[in-house]
Amino acid sequence: MIRATTPKHTFVFPLDPETRFAEILITYAQNGRVILNKHKSDLSFAAEGSEAAPVYTASLRLTQEETALFRPGRFGAGAANVTVQLRALDTDGLVFASEPAQLLLADVLNDEVLPCA
């Protein structure tokens, strides 16, 4: 992931997350500190593959402002890690969590937000 950009993150589910989960929480953290939380309402859902073997996805696009919240590596090294974890509350009241995933964060020379025309 690159700071001050608009990356799209897609998460794969074995079941339809739109109907199976009452809430989904995606947490982005850096250096043990939560930087950003996204919720089910922030996601777009899709189903691909065949009816016999569907692949369910949930996607979100971060904004320039959101990715600029992350800090680059120490001493201008330009790269750091961001940890991402997904938690979901199902319709039966059970909560599931993914293993935390590490994203490499690259810096930009100028993190000014570029306006849409």
C-alpha cells in the first residue's frame, strides 16, 4: 500500500458476508495503535465463480486522506508495515476474526491530497 493513494482492498469469504454477518469490522493498525476502522457499511459485496462453488468477496477503497494517516518508516526509510485484521459478527451472535495480515507501506514524496476535478 502506498500512502496518499486510493487502494482497493478485497477480502474473500467462504460464505456470503452480506447476508451471513450482521457487522464486519476491518481494523488497520500501525505500531500497535489502531489508525483506522472500516465497517460493513463501507464495503461492496460480490459473488464470483459458479453456483456450485461461489467465491464471495467484500471490497473497500481507502481515500487519500485515510492512507495519509499511516506513518512512513523511521528516519525517512520510506517503508513501514500496516497490520490489517477483519472481525465479523454473524447473525447467530458469534464473532469470528481473521489472522492479522501485514501490508508493506511505501511513502510518497508529497502527500498533498489531489483534488477531483
